[in-house]
Amino acid sequence: MSKNTHNKEKFGLKELIAIGVGGMIGGGIFSVLGLAVDISGHAAPIAFGVGSVIALAAGYSYIKLALTYHNDGASFTYLERAFPNQPNVAGIAGWTIIVGYIGTLALYAFTFGAYGADLFGQAGSGIVRMFLSLSVLLFFMLVNLYGVKASGETEDIVVYTKIILLTIFAVIGLFFVKGEFILPLVNKGASSIFLGGALIFVAYEGFQLITNAVCETENPERNVPRGIYGSIIITSIIYVVIAVVGVGNLSPQAFHAAKEYALAAAAEPILGNAGRVLIAVAALLATSSAINGTVFGASRMMAEMATQEKMPAAFSLRNRTKVPWLAVVILTVLASMFTLVNGLEMIASFSSMTFLLVSVGVSIANLRLRKKTKSKLALILLGLILMLTTIVLLVVYLWSHSRNTLVWIVFFYVAVMIMEFIFSKRNIFRKKLK
């Protein structure tokens, strides 16, 4: 770190909320609304509410640990502190988190491509979708390589613009909600609400990115808690209102047909083609800011792991603007491959499962370190119970509805454990040679 670090511009509350909201709304409501309606039916808005409760419960441990251990490594660092004599625990978690970030980057890029293709009248064209997905990943790779200031300024502009567009849609759309589309409120059973909340948990992945920026945050003791809770609350309100508008203006059959760009299709009955264009633009902005924020946080985590010899040392290489450039490039390349070979449900399921598991790990770390973090046992256990229940529901759903997806997810996790094991053993061997 340079000698002038203390003079560098730091993130305030506004920037932290922008990072959190940008990450969550990114692929969130745009990419998984169709999936939520498929599972929960009319109760899709409630499913998003369930997801927000889980996110708030998980956020407690992230906040307590972030304020105790100021470090760019975030989840990886917390587990390392909690399991000092079991380095593979933190190592596997770290590799898993990075793979999860790659999955969410793929989700955001997939959604950007789907809405972009619809905007250009090419909704059925896989080639157009793929081209747009790759283009947005490349663009924000270059933005992040340029430096922190460019990344933060871009985030502010994109996030607040999309919130304005979504607010316009939500306010106008509420006047057009059709009772026959939204009643009965629970038309697929109460269990479908929790299943929907489990599958769309990835929509709340993003607040964790705030902890990755704790070292670059002004007055973190005040701004980190407000940033995390504030971004979750703002996001949940937006999700629930927009889900009500979407479900209330489009039939389940129409949602299924336009699953990949469902919100744009839902806007057309309200505002005509102009509404469809408005939401498509909002989706492009949302996924763009999510990609930007995710690359920023994930690349710094990779660099931190590399400095601690948990990942290849090359990932810690930084350019003249102090950006871990190789980590940024690797994230982009792998996300590009993922978004080209997997479908929306597979990517969303993988990402939701991954970040649920990571959040469970973080809560367990906080449980072990609660005396140092001054955390309340009841709140930690509440978060653990909610998340473990959600994981069980997601596994049951995938086993009964998409067994191949579950098999692929398990394969990815096994591959991650093998890679971490091989790398850690190689490091031990090299140290013995020295």
C-alpha cells in the first residue's frame, strides 16, 4: 500500500449503499422474477420478502466481523480467524466464494444479454444474447482496471439512475394491478413461498461486497452497518413493490414464456412499448452496476488470498492504479465461459446455493468469535436456522424438479475442494523444500 493511502478518496455511506444496492438489484429482480413466479405464483412478492429477512439475519454476522477484522479478504479472513488451526476450512471457503462470484457475474451478464436482445427485437437470438453478455463483461473489466475512483463514480451514476427508472415503473404500475392476476395471494401453497425465497436468494447477494471495501471506507464503524442494512432494506422494498406490479400485470403463462426478460414483458401492458424499453434500459443499468461492483470486490478478495498463499501469487499483482489486474482478468474470462454454457435456472440455483453456504460459514465464524465481535448469540443462531432451512428447501426443490442441476452444483463444489487441496499441498511441499 502506498504512503499516501490516508489521503486517498474513500467510500462514504452513499458509495457503500450504491455498491450494495448495485450488487443486489443487478441480476436480482430482473433475472429471477420469472423463476420466482414459476415457483411461488401470485406469492412471488412474499418470496422476495422472505429472502430479505434471511439477508438481514445473515448481514448481522457480516457487520460484526467486518468491524472487528478490517480486511479486504472479508469472508475468507473471517473463517481464517475462526479456524486458525484448520487452514483448509478458510481456503475451501475462499475458493468457493470466488466461484460463487463468477456464477453471479455470469448471471448478471446473462441477464444483460437477455434484456439487451429483447430491446433490439432479438429476444429469441442466442447469438445476440451471448455477444451482449461478453461485451458487458469486457467493458467493466476495463473500467475496473482503470482504478478505484473510476469504479466508484461509475457505480454512483448507474445505481441511482436505475433506481429512478424502477421507481417510475413501480409507482405507475401499482395503478394497473389486476386482481385476477394476484388473487388468491397464495395459489401454490405456503411451502412454495419459502421455496421461491430459497431459489431467488441470489437476488440479495451483493450486500457482502460492502465488507470487501471496508479498508477503503470512511468511518467504517458508522457506515458499514448502515450501508449493509440500508442497502438490504432499500432493495427489499424495491423488489416487493416491483414484484407486485409485475405479477399484477402479467399472467403466469406470459411470465414463463418471457422468463429471461420477464420484467420488461410485464411493463408493456402498463406503458406500452415505451415501458418495455424503459425496463430494458433499467435492466441494462442494473446488471452493469452489479458486474462493476462484483468485479471490484471479488478481485480484491483474490488478491488478499494470494498474498496469504491461499491462491496463486500472480493474483496479487497490481497495476499502476493499485488494481489487482490479473484477478480482474481471470474473473472476467471464467464468467464469460460460464454465461455461454449454462442456462438461467442453473446459474441462479448455483449462485443462490453458494452464497447461502458461504453465509452459513460466516455465521459459524461469528459464532466461534462472538466474544471478540461482541455479538448476540440469539441473533447468530436465528440467522443460521433461517439459512440452513433455506438450503434444505433448495436441495429438495432441485432434487425433485432439476436433478441434473443439483448434480452439476455438487460437481462444482467437489472440484473446488480438490483444487484448494492440491494448491495447499503444493505450498506445504514448497515450504519443506526451502
